[in-house]
Amino acid sequence: MNPALTFIVLAVGLIAIVLGVLCVALWRGAQAGALAAQARDAARDNPALANAAVYRDQLVDLEREHALGNLNDQELQIARDELSQRLLDDLGPAELEQPHRKLVVAAPRQPWVLLTSIIVLVPVLSLAMYSLIGQPEALDPLALKQGLGNEEQVTPEKLATMAASLSRRLEDEPNNVDGWVMLARVQRALGQYALTSQSLRKALALSQDDNLAIDLAEALAQQNGGDFAGEPWAIIRRVLKADPRHLNGLFLAGSASYSESNYGDALSFWERAREGVNADSPDAPELERAISEARSKLGLSPSTPSVSSPAVKAAPEAQIRGRVSLGPEWVGKVGPQDTVFVYATAVSGSRMPVAIVRTTAAALPFDFVLDDSTAMNPSAKLSSMGEVTVRVRVSKSGQAVPQPGDLTGSVSPVKLGSSNLSLIVKDVQP
């Protein structure tokens, strides 16, 4: 049974139970009320019956006092006689001479109108309320699938709106750890790595979670253009010292080592990570691919996946070739030692480079090749993309993080396998 059908069955069952309880309570209440009203009417029409009821209650009180030992047998008999005499005096001869009256109690009227209204209105009003404040499309499996598909096509504009909304909310809820983590993820998707690091630091101030610390190390490296030197490596080493089998720590340590061309260390970290990854884990194929890539860099035979692991197919070789040059307005205005970054990013979403090369302005015009060998992270390579944006940035400071005044240029979209691409430095980083 799918979740939508399960929800409908449970909702209908709960409504039926509530209606049943309400109907039984109303039915019994109506009957009791009708009988009480009839008793009052009968007492009003025939005072003798009312008097008899009063004396009957008094007789019950006498019997109770006798049972408690407050009256002996003689006292009880005397009290009974007195009570009987008072009853005869109250009724009088006229009442005694009347023929015996039979009290006819009509069947109480049943609350059919009220019950019918409840049975009809409760489900109708429930459905109306759910349609207004609920999520009816969640009951449609097709709509759910379409909704999931739409989430995969979130635009940068939607992400920016989400980030602004989360920021406003966190001004009122600064201790919301989940809010800071969510904001960091949105900022990372926007390529705002400095802001991502700030949000993760605020989350870590509230929750000392090693997974968040590893996220911070990765965000700091992204902020530095893929350079793990300094704080990123310090965080990774601290986490692995506390927990040598921390999976996310081992994954990132391998990626950091690979980006620094320390393929032996990368292989060691990833093989340790493989010991803690189940064969059916979605991380297993990428991890096997990364291990094979590291072994290939070391000149070793490809890693053989375990029997229980799915076969890992190598990604098809892909590259982009082109020439980067200065626009005519910038010739002679760039220092020969200025750093030039040429890199490829996803067309939309994250601006984390999937391939990058660097040189100096003295080498311009420069013929470049972007392929999987220039990847910053073997788990996110150029060959995994269908098309990319190719960018260039000339930095006087040499920092990987874009700075105001840097010279830039880009071409998008660029299909894998393109050659003779012309990339011109012509814009200024705001």
C-alpha cells in the first residue's frame, strides 16, 4: 500500500471512530433528556406521584440509617409508621379513591436531524479544511514525482530567495542549529563559500558535530579555490584523530590529498573509508572509481571491486581545448606575474570548479586543456558533465577567491569535446 492510500485509509478510519463516539453520546444524552422531561411532566400532571416519590426517597434514607446502625429495629418501625401516616395525610381521601393511573411513557424522540448533520458535515468540513491549509497534491503519486523533479531544477533565483528568507528567520532564531545548516547548504549551492563558512561556524558554536566540522573544512577549501592548506587540513586531522574511521573525514582527506597530487595518501584514506561503506551504499561506486583513479596515478593496477560491490565503469574521457587571451582594452595593463585561473563549472548551481589550470599573465595568450586530470575532486570530474561554463580570472593577489577588480571572462554553455574555444579576458569583477 502506497503512503497516500495509507493516509487516506487512516484518515477515514479516524473520522469514523470520532463520528461513532459522537453519535453514541448524543443518542444516549437525547434518550436520558427525554425520559427526564417526561418524568417532570408526569409529576406536574399528577402531584400524588411526586409526593410518593419524595416519601420513597425518605424511606430509602431510613433503611440506610438502619443498615449503618444509627436506628434499631423498633426505631425503624416507628419511623416507617410515621412516614406512612404523613403520606396518607398528604394524599387525602380524593386521591385514594381515584382509580389507578397507568403512567404511559412515550418513546423519546431520536435526534435524527442532529446526527445526520454531524455524519455529513464532519467529513465535508474536514476535506474543505485540508484543501485550504493542507497539501492535497501530496496524495497524488504523479504530482509527488513531478514535485521531486521540480526540486532538482531549482534556479539560482529561487535559492537566493530561500537564503534571504532563512537569514531573516535566523535573526529571530539565532540558536536554530538546523536553520544555520540549511542556510549553509543553500549558500554553497549558490557558490557563496565565504558565507557558507560563516553559517557553518555559527552551527558549530551551537552543536559540536564532526560532520559539520568536515563540511566547514570543505567550504573553506572551496573558498580558497580548492586549496586545503591551513585550517581545512587542521579540521580534517582533528576529526580523524578523534575518530579514525569517520567516513566523511576519510572521504574529504582523500579528496584533499588528491587535489595536492598526494595520490598515495589519497589511496590510503579512501581504502580505509571503503572498509566502512556497505556494498549497497550510493557512495560505493564513486568511492571505487576514486580508488581506481588514485591507483592509476600511482601506476598500480586498477582496484578490483569486492564480489559484493557493483561493478564500476570508468567514466568516458572528455576534454575541452581552447586559448585564453587578453581583450585589446587590457593589453599592457596586466602585470606579468598576475595569476591566471582557467576553470570549468556547472552551467547552473554550484560554481565549484570541476577542472582547473593556472598560469601567469606572462604566458598569455595561453593554450589550455581541461580534462579529468585537472579535476579538483575525483568524485566531481569534468567527464560527469554534459556541458559546462568555462571561465577565466586574472588575479593580482593570486587568491583563489574572486576579489573586486579581478579581470574575468566566460563562455557558456560549452559541450565536452569542444576544441579551439576562444576565451577572452574582458570584464571586471564587481
